[in-house]
Amino acid sequence: MQDDVVKYFLELISIDSESGNERAIIDHLTSDLKVLGAKVEEDDAYVLSGGNAGNLYAQIPGNIDKKPILFCVHCDTVKPGKGIKPIISDGIIRSDGTTILGSDDKSGIAELFTAIKDILENEEKHPPMEILITVSEEVGLLGAKHFDKTRLKSALGYALDAHQVEELVIGAPAQNSIQITFFGKESHAGVEPEKGINAIRVAAEAITTMPIGRIDHETTSNIGLIKGGIATNIVPNKVEVKGEARSHNRSKLDQVTADIHHCIEQAVQHYQYDFGGASFDWKVNLEYEAFYIPDSEPVVQLAIDAMHRIGLTPKVVIGGGGSDANIINASGLPMIICGTGMNKVHTLDEEIEIEQLLKGKEFLKALIQRYAEL
């Protein structure tokens, strides 16, 4: 593997790894972890994800006696992520504009592996390390959900999956995924529309009354997908709608979810006739629990100390999105999320500054060194 974090990052993003198709990157990372002297195992997460590869769990032995430190990164990318062609200009790495870049989360992998490589080659004191490379993170944290968390022996952990390197995310919300199917009654739109019940209209009325967007400082909701109808001359009898609700407060999450359900019930009641009525099917799934770790806790203070050591100014924040850290925290192992320098992720404008890649590597070296001293 490359010594230079920038070269290694460019190497990693050249390997296609859209969610569900991580086989090539998992094979590549397996080889690189073995170069670092790690014991590497792959699980069967593809059973849950429907993909072609499992999570990697790696253990690097330490030369001091203490509990391991855990690092978690995901190797999948969102679409479009095939055939990424990086362009470097003015100290910034971008794609050519036809794909995402893949810094989410390959910047984290590049920074972590090269940091560990430096420490090992310099024969520094270092603790045992656990590394979890997850698959299908971008499509519901499926890899982390499937992984057997009882295997983890670390005292604390860090997910490398936030934006600027100085960011330390100490909290993230719980999320409900919501799936609604609206049922109407089919009829000919030009001959006898009065005998039909337009499922699209029922869904639209429900959606317009739902609480959507920023509900309060710790709660959000969104309707993101809608599908229905066959032809313009048919009154549609079925519409599928998918959305979500998130909150750092579980009672608020339950409330906004209940409010969405009430809006659906009210809309459906408006379309009840002698010849039939609208109806709906409702499915809610708790994707992950919220977590919050006070900044006085060792997992946070260690990261703050490491940043101060290399002249960075830590920014302790609360996040709005879910990550593998939600799943790991729910298992009882404290984990915060650290930035890697990624910017404008999930868009064709995604980019990362070379300076951020360098800072990310140095931060992780300092983090491992600081933990070794405790």
C-alpha cells in the first residue's frame, strides 16, 4: 500500500464500490490490512445487505498492554460512483463532475491506514487496535447492523465519517423509516372518473398536512420518494410513499411519527363513498437509536487532547445524520464521529482539500499516540 495519504486516497477511489458492490474494495483492503500485520476476517453481512461482500474485522496487536482502541470506517459509496476520475486543482481533489468523488468514506480509510503504517514503521509504542470496515453503510447502516458487536474488545472507538477534520460529533439522532401505501379505486379518467378514487390525490392531501422539514432544534422529518400511477387515462388506485423522521429525543420521534400517521388517517377519511373508500398500509421501522456522549467523557477528551497536540482547534458538535457510530454505541461501546475533510458529499460537486487529508492522518497518529500514553 502507498505511504502517502494522497496517493493512497487516489488509489482507493479508483476502485468502484457502490453500496452492495464492495467486493473489489474489500479484497483490496484485506491485502492492505495484512501488510499492516493485521489478523483479518470477513463476515457474511452480504446476507442482510444483498450485496457481494461482508464487513472486515481486523486486529492489530499492540506493543503495550491495554485494551484496544477501535476505528470504524465504511467502504461503500453512494451512486453514481463508477469510474471515478479525480481532478486535482489548487490543492483540492474533485471528480470530473460525472460521479461523486468517494471521499465519503475513503478519505477516512486512507488517513487511518497511512497513520497506522507510520506508527508501525517508526516502532512507536502503540495499543492493540481493532478496525471495522463496514459495507452498505449508505443504504441503512446494514453492515454495522449485521456485524457481531460482541467481538469488539475496545475501551472506546472512533467512526471516521464526518466533514472537517476538526469536527468531533458527540451525538446523533434516532431515525424511523416510514413506508405508506395509499389505495384508491381505479376507473377510466375520461369516461367515468367519478367512479374512481385517485390515490395520488389522497397521498398529496396527506403529504401537504404532514409535519415536514425542521420540526424543532432536534427533530426533522422528510418525504423523499413517491411512486404511483400507470397512465394518464387511468385514475390511479395505488401510490407508494417513503419518508423518514429523526430526533435526538425519542419521545419527539414517536410524536412526529404519530402526527404523520394522523395526517394520513385524516386525508383517507375525506375519500369515503358509497361505492368504496380510500385506505392505506403503514409500516414504520426504527433504523437506529440516538446517542449522546458528554464531552467530559474519555472518548471525547482523548480526541480533544490529540488535536491540541498537533495545533488543531476541536469543534465539538451534535450531528443530524445517522452513522455506524449509532449502531456501535447501542452495543455499549462509546464511539464518537471524527471528521476526515470530506465536503459536499453525496453530490457531483464532492471535494476534499489535500491539506485536510494530511491533517486527518496526523490527527489519527496523535490520537493513537495519546491513547498509548494513558
